[in-house]
Amino acid sequence: MKLRVINPNDSQTMTEMIAESCRSVTDLTEIDAVCAGAGVASIEGFYDGAIAAAGVVQRVAEGEALGCDAYLIACADDTALQGARERANGPVMGIGEAAMHAASLLGCGFTILTAQQKSVRILEANARSYGFADHCLGVHALQMPVLDLEHSDDPKLLDKLIRRAETVINQDGSEVLVLGCAGLTTQQPMLQQALGIPVIDGVRIGTLMLESLVRAGLYTSKRCSYAYAG
Amino acid sequence: MKLRVINPNDSQTMTEMIAESCRSVTDLTEIDAVCAGAGVASIEGFYDGAIAAAGVVQRVAEGEALGCDAYLIACADDTALQGARERANGPVMGIGEAAMHAASLLGCGFTILTAQQKSVRILEANARSYGFADHCLGVHALQMPVLDLEHSDDPKLLDKLIRRAETVINQDGSEVLVLGCAGLTTQQPMLQQALGIPVIDGVRIGTLMLESLVRAGLYTSKRCSYAYAG
Amino acid sequence: MKLRVINPNDSQTMTEMIAESCRSVTDLTEIDAVCAGAGVASIEGFYDGAIAAAGVVQRVAEGEALGCDAYLIACADDTALQGARERANGPVMGIGEAAMHAASLLGCGFTILTAQQKSVRILEANARSYGFADHCLGVHALQMPVLDLEHSDDPKLLDKLIRRAETVINQDGSEVLVLGCAGLTTQQPMLQQALGIPVIDGVRIGTLMLESLVRAGLYTSKRCSYAYAG
Amino acid sequence: MKLRVINPNDSQTMTEMIAESCRSVTDLTEIDAVCAGAGVASIEGFYDGAIAAAGVVQRVAEGEALGCDAYLIACADDTALQGARERANGPVMGIGEAAMHAASLLGCGFTILTAQQKSVRILEANARSYGFADHCLGVHALQMPVLDLEHSDDPKLLDKLIRRAETVINQDGSEVLVLGCAGLTTQQPMLQQALGIPVIDGVRIGTLMLESLVRAGLYTSKRCSYAYAG
Amino acid sequence: MKLRVINPNDSQTMTEMIAESCRSVTDLTEIDAVCAGAGVASIEGFYDGAIAAAGVVQRVAEGEALGCDAYLIACADDTALQGARERANGPVMGIGEAAMHAASLLGCGFTILTAQQKSVRILEANARSYGFADHCLGVHALQMPVLDLEHSDDPKLLDKLIRRAETVINQDGSEVLVLGCAGLTTQQPMLQQALGIPVIDGVRIGTLMLESLVRAGLYTSKRCSYAYAG
Amino acid sequence: MKLRVINPNDSQTMTEMIAESCRSVTDLTEIDAVCAGAGVASIEGFYDGAIAAAGVVQRVAEGEALGCDAYLIACADDTALQGARERANGPVMGIGEAAMHAASLLGCGFTILTAQQKSVRILEANARSYGFADHCLGVHALQMPVLDLEHSDDPKLLDKLIRRAETVINQDGSEVLVLGCAGLTTQQPMLQQALGIPVIDGVRIGTLMLESLVRAGLYTSKRCSYAYAG
């Protein structure tokens, strides 16, 4: 099967990081990773999301022509998720959504760690909308720009992440950590190792959950809300 | 003061209908009505909304340069509402949002009547997100395309609306009717007269509520979530 | 149009302060400010509210005879709001309700600052009932009697307000401040200036929202719950 | 112990019916049944409740002087319940509240049957406020005035009640019936017998639950919200 | 009447402590206190609950044969509560459930104090399920094993309880304390005395509430969910 | 990897049907399907669930010794799910839970079809607890015993299922169907074909989601609530 991974921002470096994470968890699925191409350097807030939305759904439309079986939107705020579902035949997930679903299955309460304060309320609203108001015990920011997270081999970044994660997990009384930014994808294995609790990267688990939905013969319902437009 | 009214779809006829409704309720405010210009004929579903979003926020950016004091997004699904807030200094409302707020103040429970079935779940989700899960007793569709509503002088349309409204109000036990489509704006006075209960047109009340917020010296908070991007 | 503003407590000084705030935001509307006359010096808790309730609805009944177009209940706990709606033809709002509606439109999350600890749970319950459980991030008390707020020209009061407001806004991560007491009405302009975020005084915005509802031709639904008694 | 039962309306006939129900379930407790004395013939809607509220809390104040140990507010909309709690040392319950608590313990979902349509939204809002939003599956009206229920020995009334109750229980899929009007108190034994499911009369169970709270040494917390006024 | 009290764990000492508390509040009811007999020393977490569940419902089945009128499950996590209801004719309550119901009637917000951290999320989920999400302001652990609470005459235990209770009540802004462990039952009178607010022991109040339900002629609905199996 | 599938009831025929469904979607995973062995013929209600719970967690304990990597509880009411999580190192899911998660990703609202009326409230409560209160639009029963579903090759059963499914989907306005009984597992492909919308069998998708969690290196958090008992 073929999975199109759409990075709503236009950082090619980040798109490659993301694709690598996807490939690290499966060899059953071809990964076709693309930027949305809407001209947004990184999605930091509602405005960036509004600008990037058309790019995301256009990459889905293009993917349909190319025979893609499923779509992963690789930004933790799940940019244009429902618009993408309307345009796709196969299943569509966002990485924020995928990570929250997985987290709710592995512990009694999770914390989300995102890059910037501006994303906190977006992720809180998404958690409520997906149904995880009672499971999501807190959303916290690292207080650093998304693109700084690309330098994933900087040991100081990992140290900072570990300390911040420990603080917010203790504060919230959480049992699982959700990485609330695609830029953190490469850190998942090391963070999980360091923290001793499940650390969820939506890129990895989203890839596998979409693969599962396709293998089970499932697809996006076209009965009404996601029926093809006009 | 100057209010920019942004019609997310590109129907000039509908934009003029909308502007007329705005002007019918106030002469304190200059109405600057524009199409989003994103190439969407009418917003019917999530995909159309994703395509139109960038146009909406760009019309806000443009409005800021022109000195607009407030913004009304004239589609009942409140396309790109939060992105628009991030880009504006003055207050921003969507007509769906404005109508639901007003409806919650005038009766114990309201019903929303929209054009197409595809919008039902969008409006339900918006109602929940604004806080009106307990106040919104039902969202129902007329089952007709948005653009057909432009022919507002057809008496058969009004008859159909009245009959459908009475049915759904009785079914839901509602006390107020919300018009869930900008295309219904011209029908508000006749519908309210015919039904004998408050009928809320978000175009009219949204115009006046934005005027109120500006006259009270209020504006969009720039403290965090709606702080200007980059 | 004519707006009757009903102060549930019997402080004439506070009623005048309130009327002045109403008049400061509009000259379209005649302000008829009255005390409830139920013999309560200030509304501090549920018991005071129960005593004052009959006075509030009787002032509405009286206002109907005098041709009032709308009613504003000028106590942040919105004393007898629904009883007043049942007795009125025009729209009725409470200042707590008005302020929360406005606050939910201007930022992602608001904090309410009230006078006394006894009001905190009342305002929390009202926030839930109006639909703002997710928008209201905290209700906090100044820990001072309502009537002490009448001395609005004391610079120490403003200083105290500013410091307390900054503390609770930071603690809650709020983006908008709601003044949860009519006695704070005169402080709104200075507080908003000092805090750099929208500060909502329900007296001011309630006056304008009621004016909006009347100008839009809207009224309290008489279909069922608010139908005239007996 | 001594229980003061306060009928918010001023029907002496109904007060006696209520007292009889109280006495039918206990002989451990002295029943002191009084009318609120606020001049309301029957509580049918929000306005009546606002008028009656002061009477209810004054009867509590009087009861404190007389050494009453607990208070039952004998109207299904629990008029001035929280104001009464603030004035009382002992526990206070409303019959609507008492019945909903009991109902939630005896089946998976209950239906409330009240006298008039005007009370439906009041009882729905109370159910939400007490925490029974998920347990209360429907509130329905008999569509008859409260005072007509006084003629409790009319067999046609019982027949009408049984048929209406069966209809709404089936419609809601409920497992327990709550009587949503004090005027129905005498019908409880016959209705429970006829319907074959638990039928809850808040007068009876409220009397016993208050007796339980007093026997357990419990009382209304005076820590903050219900601390004595001024 | 005869009340069977089922201690889900197999500590005979604790069962006797529990029975003593039951008897301390009533002499109207015969107390038949038994261990579940499922081989669990103390219920600390979900696994223990799963192991104990069959024992609890079997003790109910046995009680039916013995003519018991009601059942109290004497573990704060209300082990197998719904299964027990299905097997019983009379009413069934858990002590956690009973205590939360009572607490919601006596103050605006309660705190639960339990023995171990592992029970916190269980009690939070139960509070949500019973409807007390808004009333339960916090669940906190003493961080000590359940069985250590048996040594109820150790004055150090009471001191520790008082200090911990004061801390969490202040932190949550609660007005009532719920004892979230059967092992705390003997401490209720002293704790209530020391704290000056209502302290709810579900053993005591559960006994009396069940007695109330039986005296009112009520029973578990057999209409559907709790209909007898097979 | 090795997945232990635990059928809470003791029907060997059904266990084999379930194992077949698991194997039909993956050949990456060894399927070890067992009955709970608690002596329950089929789980129909809360009592059966309480009896079966110990068997389910004991099969997990046994599985741990055998090196199982994950556990699927193959009853739609997810018997003893949290107790199983506490005992397992790897991830654990119930088929009801798995199906609801998948359904929420594929359409705006789903309907659950279960075998017996007694399961309806159990599944509704589970939906709320998992977070799907807004996504689950209805739970309906086929009104037939679970074990009758074993005769999966009877064409009349399929016809009956299709007609009932169409009715409830239309009634709820749902876009996805969840099979709320393990006994329906073999019908999924034919039902999905006939209905033209996604039909979710928790056995199939649960198998694949657990495989995903394990392949992503995730496991049950042992930080607190699911820490190993004593």
C-alpha cells in the first residue's frame, strides 16, 4: 500500500525527518512524503493553519490521482484534517489525533508537550473534539520555535526535553507523554528510554494505524459529511 | 467605524445580499463587503472550507491595512474564524457564532436550519465548541443547494422554509430558530413574522454585536493564542 | 429605545455608578436605572440572591408597564435572570452573562475576578450553565466586600486590582479578564489600559448587546419556557 | 428530630397532602409542613420561582429559630435550594433533587414526568446541575395545571398518569420514573404498582434522605459558599 | 430489615470495623457483614477489583436466598456495583457512591481522600460516571496501604489524616471531605470534629441511604439493564 | 509477535470464529485465542461481566508467563479491560474500544449494533468513558441472544442484520457502523459490502491496532494506575 504523508509546512528538512520516522516502523507501506506547498515555513498558530489548509487538501486530491491508499497529516494540530477526509477515499489521520488515540489506550491520562505556547489552546481544543477531554491532563509548551527542533542531534535539546517532560508529567500526574510537534519525531525512542513511560510520536503510530485501517478493508465514509464535494 | 464583511464564497450576488442585511440594521457603521476570492462558489462542507480559509484570512490582512475596525465572516460554518482573529486587531465573529450566542439569550433551546445535510455535523461541532451543546437542540437541513437560496423573492422558497422550520422546531421543542446559512439572510423578517418566535440571522446580529464590541473599546486579545504570527 | 437597568441590591450609589457606565457607551438608548428594592444591601451569596429575586422580577413587571424595551440585571451573579425573561417581552441579560459571552469572543480562555469568595461557585455554575465551562479558566475573589468597591477613585484599589488580576491571569493562562462584580464597573478603562488585554465590564457590553438585540428586532421567545405566567 | 417541609406555593391543601406523604414513610421524625407564604398559588415556571424564593428562605430562617434539624423544599424545581442551604445549619434538599439522586441508584436511566410544559427546561437544567445529564433520559409534561393534581382520588387522573408514564418510559428507554411535581405525591404507591418499575416521589425519599443525613451527624458545610450571610 | 454489607477484600478485621460503623448509625436494620471471599487481601487497583468481582456478586446471590433487603459494597471503588444490582431485588449501593451523593448535597464541591495513589483514577472515573465530575474537585492519596488503616487507634494516624485533609481541602477549595477508603471508617467522627466541615464516611451514610430506599418501598429496576440474567 | 485473544465467555465455537477473524487480517502475528474459563456461556449484562472478570485477568497473567506481546479482549463490553492492563506489560485493548476508536476516525458519527438490549447501556457508558459521547449517536440491539449469532452462515441472519442496520443508521444519521458483539465478526465483510459504509469489527481492527502499538515499541504505562499489583 501507499501512504501519502503531508507536512503542512514547507520545510523539506522536516519532511525528510518525518518520512524517516514513518519508514522506521514499517516496510509494508510505501511512504510518499510531501510538503503542503502553501508557503508556510512552520505551522505556529491558527493563521498559519488557515493559510496551509488549501495546500493540504490539494495534496490529497493529487494523491487520489496517484493511487494513494491513506493520508497522514504530519503536523500536531492536524491541519485541515476534515477537509482532507472529504477529498480522500482511504482513511486520513493527523499525527496529533493518532498520538492522542494511542495515548488513551496505554495509561490513565496523558500530557502533551508541544513546541510553542501558541499551539497549546489548539491542541486542547482538538483533544476535546476527538473525545479526550478527560484523558488529556495537560498541554504544555517547550517555548521554542518548531524549526529549532530540526537539529535533532543536539544533545542539549534532548536534555531540555527530558527535564521539561519530567516536570510536566509530574505536575499533571500523567502516565503517558504525547509529542505534540512533528519536529520531535526523531526524539521518541530516546525520550521513551529516558522517561520510562510510553512516549507517543504521532508520525510513527499514525503510519501504523493508517496501515491497520487499510489492511482491515476500511475507508472514509462517503455517506454524508465526507461525501465528495460537488 | 468600518466593518469588513467577508463572504467565504465568491458569489457576488450573495455578498450583496449580505451587505444589504448588514446595512438594514445599522447606519453607524460603514459596511465593506468582499468575497474571499479563493475560488469557491459556495461553502458546502469541510473541503470547501479548507480551500476558502486562506482567502478569508488574507481579506482580514488586507482589511487591517485599510483600517477596518472589525470583521464578520459571512458563512454559517464560520470559515477560518480563529485564523482571522489571529490576524486582526479588532474583534472578529462568524455569523454562525453570532447567531448561536444571540439565540442562547432569547429562549431555552434553539434549532439551526441550514441548507445542506453536509453542513449539519459542522454546525453541531461548532455549537459544541462555542459552548452551546446544551442550548442547540437540533441542526437540520433544507436539503437544497446554498446558491438556490439567492432567489429570495420566490414565494415558494418562503413557504418551504416556514413549513420546514415549523416541523423542526416542534420536533426539537425549540424556542428560537437560527438561520444556518448566509443565503437565508433576506428571509429573516418574514420568517420571524410567520413563525411567531425569534428568528436569528447571524448577518444582522453579528453586525450589531461587532459594533457593540468596538463601541465598548474591546478588541481581540493578543496575549497568546491570537498574538500576531511571526 | 429605553433600557431598564436593575441593580439587585439597594445601594443607590452603586446604581448611579452603573447608570453612568451604561451611558458612557451609548447615547442611542435611554437608561432607566433602578434598585430592586428588596432590601438587600449587596448581593453576596445565594441567600441574598433568593431575597432579591422577587424585587428584580417586579421591577421588570413595572418596566413592562412603562414601555421598557430591554432589561439589564446589574449583578454579576445574574440574579433572577430567567424569571425576568419570563416577565419581559424584550430581551433580558445579566451582566455576568453578557461579560462571559463577550469574553469568549475575544480570546482563548478568560478569568473572572469577583469581590468575595462566596460568589466564586455561583459564577462557576453560571459559566457552566451558559455554556462556558471550557472557556472560563478560573474564577477568583479579591476577598473584599462589594460595597468597598464603590470608592472607585481610591488609587490603592486600582493598584490592588491590577496586581491581583495579573496574578490570576498568569495562573490560569487566560487571555481576557471578566469583571465579576458590578462594583468594578468604573475601573474597566483603567484596568484594560494597565493589563494590556481585553477587560470586560458586563454593564457596558450588556447595555450594547441588549441595544443590538432590540435593533435587530429580536425579543424573548414566548413559545414555552418564558411564556407569560398564568 | 424535626423536619421542616416548605411548600413554595401557598396551597394549604397541597401542603397537607405533602405532609401526609412525609409521615407515611417515617415516625422517627416530626414533620413541620408550611407554605412559603410568598403569595404564589402554584410554581409554574421561572417567574413563580423568583417570587417564591424569599418566602422559602424566610421559612428556613424561622425554622432555625424553632430548632428544625433539616429542610425539605417540596416543589420539584427545588425553589431557592441553595439560598436555603446558606441559611440552614442542618441539611437541605429539594424534592426534585432527592428523587433524581434516588433514581440514579435504582436503574440505568430515568424519566421525569412533570405537570406542565413550562417546567420541562427547568428540570432538565437542574438535572444537569446536579450531575444527572447522562442519567436523565427525558423530561415530559402531563400538560395539566399543578393544582388539578390535588384531586388525587379521581381514578381518571391515575389512568391518565399510567398511560402517559408508559408512553414516555418506552420512548426514553428508561428504567425508573421520577415524579416531577409535588402534586403527584399521593399517586406514587399506585403508580409503582401499575408500572412495575421504581417510581420515585421526592417527598417520600427526600424525607428519608434528610433523616439519614441528620442521623449520620452530617450538616450543611459552612466553609464558604453556604457560610451564613453577613 | 436486613442489610448485607459486602467487603470486597478478605480482611475479617476490616469487615468487623465496617459492621461496627454500620451499627453505630442505626438499630432499625440488621447488619450482615461478610467478606467477598475471592482471596484478595485488599483492593488496591483495577486488577484486585477484577479478581474480587465474582465474590461480590456471589455474596449477593447468597444474600437473596437469605432474604436480605439491600446490599452495601464496602470498598470505596464500589467493586462490581452494577453486577450486584443485576443480581439483587433490593437496592444496592457502593460506599464510594453513597459518600459522593451525600457530599454533593452538603457543600459546593468535595475532595476525596483515599489510601493509595493507584485508586485515584478509579475514583475520578467513578465520580464522572455517577455524575459528579463538576462536584468532585480533587481525589488525593494518603500514600499508605489500605490495611495500615486498620490500626485506627493510633493517634499518629489521625494526626496524619487531619494534616493531609487540611492540605487537600485548601488546595481544592472544597467544602466537604469524602473518605475514599473503607479503612478510614472509624476516623469519621474525629475527623469531622477536627476539620469543622462535613466528613462523609460511605459506610455510615450508605447504610442509612439503603435503609431509606427500602423504607420508601423502592428496589432495583428489573426493566432492562438490571433484569435477572438468563 | 504473539497476540493473546481472550474470549470472556466459554464458547469454544465463538473463540474459533474470533481467531479466524484475527488471522484473516494479519500474518505478522501469532494468534493465541483462549476462553476466559470463568464458566460464563455468554456475556449478557453486568453480572456475567463480574463473573468473567477474574478469568480474563488470569488469562493475561498466564499470557505474561508465555511471552505474549499484547492482549485483545474479545467481548464488545470490554470485560475487565483495566484490570487486564494492570497485569500486562504489552498493550491491551477490548474489541468494543478498538471498534469505537476506528469508527471515530472514518466518519462524523457512528452507530453501534449489539445483540441484546441488556448490553445497550453498558456500551453507552463505555463510549462515554472512552471519550466518544459525541461520536456515538446510538446503540441499538438486534434483540437476539449472543450465541444465536454463531450460526453465521444462515442467510436469514445476514438479511436481518442488513435491514436492522439500515434502520438504525438512518434513524441516528450515522456514517459508520460498529458491530457491538464478537458473535458478529464473520459478518463484517458482507455487511460492509451491503451497506456501502464502513462497518467496524473490533476483532479485526483490534488485532491490527495492537500489532501497531507493539511495532511502534509502545506498551502499557506502569507509572501508576496500571503499575503491577503488590
